Amino acid sequence: MLSVAIHALTAAILVAAVVILVNWYDTVQGWLVGGGLAAIALWLRPRTIRPPKHAVTISRTEAPTMFEVADRIAEKVGASPVTTIHLHDLLFRCAHVRIGVRREPTLVIGLPLLVASTPRERAAMLGVAFAHDVAGDPARGPLVRSALDTAAAWRRSLLDVRVDRYSMPDDPVVALFAPAFPAERMGSQIIGKLAGWVLGSPLFLAEFALTRLVSGQSRLAVHHADQVAARAVSSQAVIEYLDALTMAEIRLTPILSAVRRGETLGGIREAVLNRNADHDMRRDASVAKRTWRDLEPPTALRAALLEASEAEEGSVGLDRGESDRIDAELERHLTRSLRELSQIT
């Protein structure tokens, strides 16, 4: 009901815009007010999920092994096979999303994660991603997801508002004694913030309430997805994958050092495949950096709970040969990703 109410507010603004334009179409004020409300309603319309910016799309003909493995694991999990796979140079995660109005099943794979993963972790990566689609997470549904996005857009536009007044060019002498923020600018920001809080507080409370309502179900759905993935692949594979997500920095640091030394992708992948398991890996389950908007539990907690559970062991995996063929199919993308990472760190 709360999701419907958030969308109803946008619909009400659009209706108000139409009424104003119809009744005062012959006045400038009518067009200004009606057009402004229509623009706000259009900006806050329910949105579908889009691929991340700068993601590269690969086809089945370009990466047949990647799609074949994904189809096999999706079938075992009980999810729909993906129609598209998007690769991103700067993401250390993998997600199954429903793209567009038709909600086409799509995989978004971070290439740094793919480089740093063993064949078993790659199988778990796909298993967990597909399991999220069948776990019954309400936050992944089109109604709740779009309502959360709409409320977040309201919050950003109203509560982060800045209204800067026009000021004359600074005098070079007066500027030496002026405060860091001129009084007129500071006053306009205060007015803007107060107006934003008055208008945005109800919407902020609506977003907070909706997030709190679905957060418990979403976290249970995530734990259920881990169990489903473990039954498809194996518990140990999923645990290793979750540990890789938890310790992303530790995984990436030696890879980036190897890139700077001039090692090839083949040499880096060989080092990853021959890496010993990190039995003494520390899991930081702290929630210090988490906020109320986080709908998923910490990955360290997910790994610990799966380790303590008695999930059925799956057997669908990814062997060394298939993993090598995936590396060959995506070699230019993986190399580009490593080059991009080395330039920003």
C-alpha cells in the first residue's frame, strides 16, 4: 500500500498539471505552473532498471561458453536463462537484474571479480546471482523497487536542495576579510534546506517506512538465495565466493601489483588458480558503515550463517577447461578492465 501511495503522489501531480493546463491554457502563469508540475511528474515517473553506465554487452556468439555455463546453472537453480550479459570494468560483484519494461533477465558481471575468481567461485557467483531472482525478495519486484527509487529521487531533490543567490564579483581586497561562505549565500542555503525539509520530510518518512517494511523480508530472501545456490553448486563454493566479496581489497591488491609489473592476463589468472585457500581469512561482520537503506545483510554474516547451516550439497560447477575458455572468450575485456583499474588506483 505504501508503494502505491508513493506512486499515487506522482500521479496526483500529473493530474494537477493537466487540470491547470486545461483550465488556464490561455495564461502564462498556467503554462508555467502546469508545465512545471508536469516536468516534476515526468522526472519522478516509475523507472525500469537500466544497465550500468559504460557496461559492455556480449552476445552468445561472442562468448558461447559463458552463456552455456550460465544457462546450466540457471536451470539447476530454477531461474530463467539470461538473454543478455553486461560486463563492467570497475565492478567487483555480479548481479541478476530485470532490464527494461519487458523485464528481460540479464546478468551484470564485474570483470575485476571475474579475474580474481577461481572456477569454483565463478560457479558460485552465477549460482548466487540466479538464486536472488527466485528467492522472493520484495525489493526486487517492479512495484516496490520503483517506489523506493521514486522516494529516493524526492529525497535527493528536496533535502539536498541548494538555492544560491546572485552575487556581484568579489572585490580582491574585501575578499581577504570575507568569511568562507558569504552571508547571502549561506542564508539562501538555509532557506533552501528549510523548504526542502518541510516539503521532503513526509516523503523521507515514507521512504524510511517502506525500507524498514521490506528490509527484513529482503534479508531473509538473501539468506534463502545463498541456500538455493549452495544446493545448486556447493556450500563451500558459495562460502568462498562470499569471502571473496568480503575481502575484495585483499583479492585485488596482488592482481594490480602484477599488472604494474607488466604481467600478462594469463600469468595473473595462473596465480589466481594456484592460490591457496585463505583459511585464516578474517571476516569483518561489522555494520559500522551500513545505513538504514541497506537491504542486504553483510556478506561476512551471510558466509558465517551458510557455514553454520546444513544445506544440501549441489554438484553443478565449472571445471578448469570451461573457465579457461571463458578467459579466452573475454580476454580483451578482462585486459581492458585491468588496465582501467591500474590507472585509477
